[in-house]
Amino acid sequence: MLTTSPTLLNRLRQPSQPEAWARFVHLYTPLLLCWARRQAFQEADAQDLVQEVLVKLVRELPSYERSEGQSFRGWLFRVTVNQCRDFRRRKATRALPGPAGLSAVSDRDPVSELEETEYRRLLVHRALEVIRADFSETTWTAFTRVMVEGYSPADVAIELNFSMNAVFLARHRVLTRLRQELDGLLE
């Protein structure tokens, strides 16, 4: 018997997955807005563009297959840039972007467009927001004290009246769930 893969990308390929799409929108809307702003879109147009990209992804993502040497982020960036160009063509009566915006229209390497660390930080932050509800308060506190705030596991164990093993297990559970949520998205 085949089981459904827990990865977000695989769930998005299947029909009728509103929870998966809600997670994807929550994770990727800030990134898409960042890319739209870098293409010199004003805020209202950037918001409209993101909606158009998301509509396009509803059609395109179920058939997405990663090619050799291609990342999901690079593919998503190309979809976004193409949608930017289409958006500008439709809005031809609007003023052209300034000099900084014109340089953003060029065909740059999509992977280098957004700093790797910025991309990862944004995506991990959003994924942590998404998975937060999956854990008890004490598990989440142990995880954040060790992994986010940098406290030693021994100090956290004393603070929470946990064993050291319980602190390590809390950290492990959250990191495992985070890896599942981001599977295939951080290539």
C-alpha cells in the first residue's frame, strides 16, 4: 500500500489539498513579495502580482518536476519573474520603473538573486510559525531556549525542571518536524 508523502511539495501535487496550499501560501508569500519589490513593483502592485503568481502555481505546481541542477527556489523565481513581465505588459500604461528597477528586469541567475542565507532564514522562520501549534508549550520552550536563544541544554533542563534527555528530545522532535515541513524546499 502506498502512503501519502508528508512533504509539502508532494502534497501540493495532489488534488484537494487546501491545508497544504494554506501552508505554502503562509511560507512563501513574504518571499514572493520580496522578489516583487526587488523587481521595482509598488506595494499594491506587488500584492496583486503575488496573487497572480499563486494562481499560476495552482496550475503549474502539480506538474513541477525538479530537473538536474535545478532548485525549487530557482524554478519559483523564474515563474515569478515571468509573471512580473506579463504583469508589466498588461499594465503598459503605468510609468516605467526607475533606473534601479530597470536593472532588476534583466535575466540574472535566479539562484543568486536572493542571498542564500536570507532565503533560508525567511523560510525557516515561516516554517517555525507554521509548526508551532504542533507542540506543547514546554516542548516549544525547551526548543527555543536551546536552538534560538542559545542557552545550554543543562541550563534549560534546570529552568524547566526537565531531565537533560527531555530537553534533547524536545529539540529533536521540533527539528524533525521542521525538516519534514521544509523537505525539498531548502535545496
